[in-house]
Amino acid sequence: MPKVNLLNAQAIGELVELVNQGHLGEAEHNARTLLVAHPNVGMLWKILGVALVRQGKDASQALRRTTDLMADDAEAHRNLGAALCEQGQWALGLESFRRALALAPLDADCLVEAADALRALGRAREAVPLYQRALQNDPRLVEAHNNLGNAYLELAQPTQAAASYRLALELRPDDAQILCNLGNAERELGNLEQALALCRRAVALDPNSSVAHNKLGLVLVTLGQGEEAEASYRQALALNSRYAEALNNLGNLLRGFGRRREAVALYTQAIEGDPNRPESHWNLGSVLFELRRTHEAAASFERALAIKPDYAPALLSMGIALRQQRRPAEAERSCQAALAAEPNYVEALSFLGELRADRGRFAEAEELFRQAIAIQPDFAAAYFGIATHRKMTRVDEAWLTGAEALLARPLPLAQDISLRYALGKYYDDVGEYDRAFEHYRQANELAKRYESNYSQAQLSERVDQIMRSCDPAFLQRATLQGSSSEQPVFIVGMPRSGTSLTEQILASHPAVVGAGELPFWNGAFTAYRKAEVKGQVDAKLIPGMAVDYLERLAAESNGGLRVVDKMPANFFYAGLIHAAFPRARIIHMQRHPLDTCLSIYFQNFFGMGPFANDLDDLAHYYGQYLRIMNHWRAMLPATALLEIPYEALIEDQEAWSRRMVDFIGLPWDPKCLEFHQTDRVVITASKWQVRQRIHGASAGRWRHYEKFVGPLREALGDAVERYRA
């Protein structure tokens, strides 16, 4: 204080009065003028800092200088903490609040601000005792009751949260924000009618509150009123177009409707407005993954984890992306990290079950699925996991009761679809084929709600284009430029035609590595076609493709003399593949058309292709498959293409297995007959089937559904009769 006396206490008082009266610009100017002559007077810096803060200007320098000169002034440290938090520097702000509280431990407002900073840092558990101390000092502090409720919600304690919100409402009964928060807590407690009434009251009290409309949307979603929820979210965004939570919520809703591309735009907008919100990056990554944009999805998950390294949803999703990239060990580490962050995270338990099933450890997988159901009885993914990884029996009555009870509730689209596929599988396994088909039919009809539509004309034109580009003249010319490598082996055919079984048989050979389904040749043909249209096809194009593919294969080869790529849809590109690798072998799996199409129709491929969900589209796709395979059959030499009827393989496993091994240029190994015991990762839908001994149960399966396949048989035309012949 001596320096203040020298400065003239009256001058300080006049500055304080200017600030109190709101003459902030004048206070700033006068404080700066006095600081020229008195640069070490802390009170001048304090007044300047407050004036700058209230004008929305950067006050960091002034506030820091104040704490340097007035180290024992609790208010100075608190002011600096508030400014730092305003800039998003929560950790530094918390340090300042702690210094303030060391000087003034009973300052209730500072306790609340410190607790708010802890919550922003994801440390809600540490925030709770600070809010409680604030309320001991001032029980009428509304913000402390409300924010304590927020902390409890973040800790998944909705009962305690609701109690805190009610205490806040007693003090401020017409506060729309608190009403919304209580409504949110009641929603999590399952008290949906109370939640709806609270949120509607909040909207009525403050129709311009974007928060109120957003919370109302959340309740409406839980009640299964999707269209009304969409209207509420859109109203929230009309009031605040940068409201990140509402953008994410609307994105989640539209994604659940199957409108994924709209969801991408909303999540992107949320990120642009608030790039430090991990949830937005995770949501964007999740929908990109569903759109099969795996690498972009992984990049989004990485951004979420850079912001919050222990963010369990992003850790889990990164694991799912890594699994898709055939990096199982890394996928499991990421999943285990998610469980370390959230031990009861049912999605992570279920995914860990899938990883176990990929390894053929089905009993362990089922135990993990059951753990997830024990924690969350309405967790649909675990019911689906149990059904798809073994044969169901009448003994599974508890499973059936639980799955059917779930379907009686409003469910997100993806969960509804997966449960219907699971019930179709159950009824097929127990021989109730009419009920099975009805569940499969409903699952496929629901799947059509997703945005992508199958265009028969578009696929026909694509096939025409491939056949024009890859004609005999092209093949004769291009094979002269191709690689001499014999390492790649390609298994092609319709999905569900036995490609996974064939890969498993070959991968049981010590010299063979199964690489799964490698996405390469669709993009390679697109690149070739663009060059062709521009007249830029040169002698380096095909060799360049071969080099790129071998580099891709090297990551999977693990020293194998042969590496199997079993992407079924590579049947479209067999000519281009042969041009790039004239000495590579292509194995074409064939299966009865009706069995093939029904097996696809009965499988939850989730984004494989919209043709899978409609029997007429399936028949058209099958027809295009036959058309292009006839084209390749006429062009490719016998040394390049081996065609295997699935039914013949299961009837005489050894003869056909020997033929395949000989075809790819390797000596016979009896391990190929024990393929079901081979320890390797299989992530396709056939992971359970390929670990069973060969049996004929799946041949002629269509006869169980003969009454339903009339239109499909008609659409397939004479393909059925030709296959018999």
C-alpha cells in the first residue's frame, strides 16, 4: 500500500469508480497513463486487467503482472484463473484458482470456478468435493447446486444429479437451464414423462433457449419420437448455429435414420465451431467408418484422442478401425485401454468378444457378450454376437426372451436391424423357417432406410465399361508389361459362395498366408479408366499397379510364398489382375444361385452394398457377376483360372483341396484338411463356419425357403437351371 499512497489513493479510487460505472474505455486509458509513471503498482495493473476483461479484450499480461506484484491478493489470482479458463486454458486456470483458495479458502465463488475447471479437464470426481465445500459456505449458491448436478451426471450418478438440480430449482424455480438439466437427469433415470414435462416447461419459459430445445430433443429421441426430436434440434440450431452439442445430437439422430451423409456435414460443422471437442471428432470418425472410409475414420479417432487420450469411445473405435486394417494386436490394446478407462463399457466388452471370435475362441467370446448383457440387459449388440458365433438351440430360451423384449421397444435403426438378423438366425437354426424369413425380410427392409440405393443401370454400365476396357487386345498387350510374381493368389466369387472357407483351407498350408479382403482393385480400375479416357495409358501404368499392390501385400505376407487376397468382388477385375500379374492364380468359387442369394440376404453385412437387401437387386447383381465371369472365362488361360463348385468342395474336400494347392504351385500338405484347427484371425461373417469341419448342411439350404423364393428364382432366370446342369 505505500506505493498506492505515493500514487494518490484518490486517483485509484477514481479508477475503481470508472470501472464500477461501466466507463471501461476511460478506465483503461487512465490506468495505462498512470502506469507509465508507476509501472510497479499492482493495483493499477489489477484495475487495467478488470477493465480489459469486461471489454472482452486480452487481459492476460495485465492479470499476470498483477499476480506478480500482489502475490497475496486472492482476487488477483482468481481474476487470472477466470481469464485463462475463458481462453480454454483450463489447467493453468485451475492453478490460479488453487493459489486464490490457498489465500481465501472460504471463497465459495472461487471454489465453484475451480470445480468447473476440473470438470472441463474431465476430472468430475475431483470437482464434487469443491462444489460441496462451496455449498457449506453458501447453501444458497444456485450455480454450485446446478454444476454439482452436472458433475454427478458426468459420473453417471443421475439420482444424485437430480437431487442437486431440485435444490437449485427451489432457489430459482423458473430457470429454464436448471429445468432442462433436471429433465436430462430424469431421462437418464428412465422417468421419461417427468423429463418431457420439465423440458417442455423450460421451452415455454424461454423459447429462445437453444439449450432447452436441445434437451427436449434428447428426451423425444428416448421416447422414440424421432421426427419431433429432429424438429427440436433444428430449432436449437436456428437459435445458435454453432451449438456443438445440438449439431452432434442431430447428427446422431440422422445417422440412426440412415442419413449418414447429412450426419457427416453436421459433425464437420461442429468441429469447425469447436475443434477441441473430442466427441465431435469421434462421431465424425464413426460415421466415416460406417461409410467404409476407414483411413479417414482412423484419422478422426486420432484427433479425438489427441484432445483426450483416455476418451474411451475413441479408444474403442480406433480398435475397431485397427481390426478392419488387420492389426489385431493393436486393436486389442486399444480396446483394453478403453476398458481401463471405463471398466463397465459394454461396447468395449462386446468388441473384445468379437476379437476373441476372430481367433476362434468362441466360448471366451460368448462369456464377454454375457458380461455385457449382465451390465446392460438391453445391449443389442451382445445378443447379436451370441447368435452369430454358434448354432442356436431351443435351450437358448432366455436369449430369445431378451431379444424379443428388446424389439418391443423403440430402438436405433442399426440395433433394430441387427436384432432382427439375430432372430432370423435363431429361428433358422431351430428349424422355424417361416418365422426366420420374416425376421430376415424385416431386417432387410429396415436396412433400405440407409441412404445408398442400388442402381441396376449403373452396375450394368460399370460392367460394360470393364468389358470394353479389358478386352482380348488389352490383355494381350498388357500382360507383356505385368509382374512375374507368383506370390498373389486371388479368391473371387459372389459373397457367401465359400471364399472364406477356401482361404482358410489354403492358409492352413505352411507356405500360405491368408490376407483377408484387401481393398485395391476397385480403385486400380478406376484409375486405369480415368487414364484411358484421357488417353494417358502408358507402358508404366500396369507395372505401377503391380508394384503398388505388392507393397500392399508385403504388409500382410509374413514371409509366405503365397498370399491370398479373398476380396470376393475382385471378380469384376480378374482381367486387370491377370494383366498386372500374368503368373498369379485366380480361384473362382461358385455356389448354387439360390443358396448364394439367400445367404447374402440373411447376412447383416452392414454397408457391404445396397444390392444385398432386395431379392430383385440381388438377382440383378448375380446376373452381372455371371456376365463378367463369362467374359473372363473366354479370355483367361486355364493356367490362371480355377473354378470350384462349393457343393463339390464340401462333398470331396480332399480332392478339391489337393487340386487348389497344386494349382497355386505348392506341394500338398495334410494340414489343409485340418483347416478348422488353424490358428489365424478371420474377421469375415464366416468366422464361425470356417472353424467347423466341412458338412453339407448349407448346400440346398434354399429349399427350406422354397415358398419365398419364387420371385427370386424368376429374376435369376435360367441361371438356376444352368447351375444344375
